[in-house]
Amino acid sequence: MIYPLVDLPSSYKQNNLGVVLRDLVIRYKPSKIIEFGVLHAYSSIHMAQGLQQNLNRGHIIACDLWGKYDYNHTTMDVAQKNIDDARLSHYVTFWQADYYQWLENPCKFNLLHLDLSNDGDIIEQTLTKLAPQIDAGAVIIFEGGSKERDNVDWMKKYNKRPINPLQKKFGFEILDERFPSISIATKSCLNQR
């Protein structure tokens, strides 16, 4: 049974992009999801709903810096409460982890959801380093990729490298252009470049 979501803050919320994440989990049927950038667990809840629809198969390791991130953050306790309130806690385990450290020695996964302060450098490092896993069938979903998302204030203020121009190099697909946009990298996408 899918329980209604509490009103959780998320950049995905304004265009109901959590449904896109849920549907991707239903489509790809991952047994192991790694998520970086949890905040209030909006995306974790939607992906857990997808696992629930997949006959209760799969698990999410949801990682964040929590209070160690200088910008928009919350606590692991808040995220855990939100998962508990949605009655999805058996699908999600929260960890405190640094993405760059994990990327140096990544574990195997079927689906990675990356919702950090994504910019072109993060996405290039990710798609380069994780290419062997993508070639083996893993799917990477990330926030951003559209030209609109590349032009948000903080990207300009901090002179961050845009993501959209990397589409030609890596062949990822922008699944949903609605702000902040969601992109996907799969074996078939990367083989078409």
C-alpha cells in the first residue's frame, strides 16, 4: 500500500519529479540502490515506493553528509522520521558518507541516484569513474542536465561548470526537462555516443 507523502521540501517537488524516480525504479527493478543527497528523503520515499511496487524487492542505501554539509541540509533523524512516517523504513538504510570518498572505491549497485549540488565536474567524474558499472548494466540517475538547471543562481555565483554540454560527450538522456530536470545514463545511452 502506498501511503500519502507528508509535505517534504525538495527541488523535485514543484514538478512532482518523485513520480519519475518511482517509475524508473519500477521499470529497472534494481535490487541495490545507492543514493547520494538525501535531504528530507523525498526521493528516497518515492524510490522506496517503486521497490514496494516491485513485489518488495530491493533496498536503498541513502547517503548524505547531513550536518557536515555547509549549505541546505537536515539531520539523519529527520530523514528517518520521514521514511518511518511513510511506512517505508524497511526499504531504506541511511548512512553518513562523502560521495567523493565513495567514488574512489564504489560498491556495486544497480541504480545510483545522485542529487548533490551537481555540476559538470561532478557528473563527468561520476560517468567516467562508473563507466564499468554502467557497461555492466547499472543505471545512473542524476538531478540536472537541462539548460535551465545550468543557469540557476548558485551555478553562476560559484562559476560552476554546466552539465548540459556533457550530453554530447557522454550520451546521457534528459528524461524530464521540468525544473530541476532529471537525467539518466545507461549502457544503451553511452553506447550511442
